[in-house]
Amino acid sequence: MPKDRVRDVMNTSPTTLPGYETVTAAARLMEAENVGDIVVLDNHTIRGLVTDRDIAVRAVARGLDPKDTHLEEICSDEPVTVESSMSLNKAADVMREHAIRRLPVVDDGTLVGIVSLGDVAVRQDPDSPLGEISAAPPNR
């Protein structure tokens, strides 16, 4: 049986916004799409990643105005990425090594998806607490 690959579990429609968009725009898009992360782009190139936690910690907690703060000001710069052909075990190792929960998936320089720690857990250990939580329907 072949090893599971990132492409087997990744979200193939990651939510994206350009870096000049505001924190408010990102929060509204996260709510509308029921996601907790946005890939920040600069002319189709990944500039960074912004999460709901980044909005809380890097913008709101610092007193920045979300209507005037651009994503490029709060996103994590130079995010770690993986290729869709990478094994899930290796992707999990990358997450552990960098203490991150989400990885943009890039093939030949193009964003093709995003994979989360929850995606990996659902596939590799569905009966674990993380696997069960990640597989549960979202709260609304």
C-alpha cells in the first residue's frame, strides 16, 4: 500500500488575499468561508500566511486598527511550504520542526493547496482527540 501524500488530504482551494487587503477584509472572508487561515499573496507569489490567531495577537492586541492595517503587516513572512508529493509523515515532521499547524502546498512555484495538522490527524490517527475534533462538523 503506498504512503499517503499531502495531495491526498490537502484543501485544494486555499483562501487567499493580496497583502494590501486589510485585516477587516481577512476576518470577514474567514467568517464567510469558515476558515482560520488565509494565504497572503504578492502577485501570485506566497508572501505569508495569516491566521485568526495572528489577527488577535498581531493586530487587535497591539491596538492596530483592523480597517487600516494591511495583511502584509501582520502575516508570517516567508512561510514554510511543502510539495503535494511529500509524504504525510514528512509533512507532520515539518510542522513539528517549525511548530506550525498549517502548510501552504506549492508545486512548481504555484500554490495548489493548504494542509493542516488536523488534515494529517484525520488521515493518520482518526480516533485520536485531534483526529476526532478535526473531522467534526464546524460550529456555526
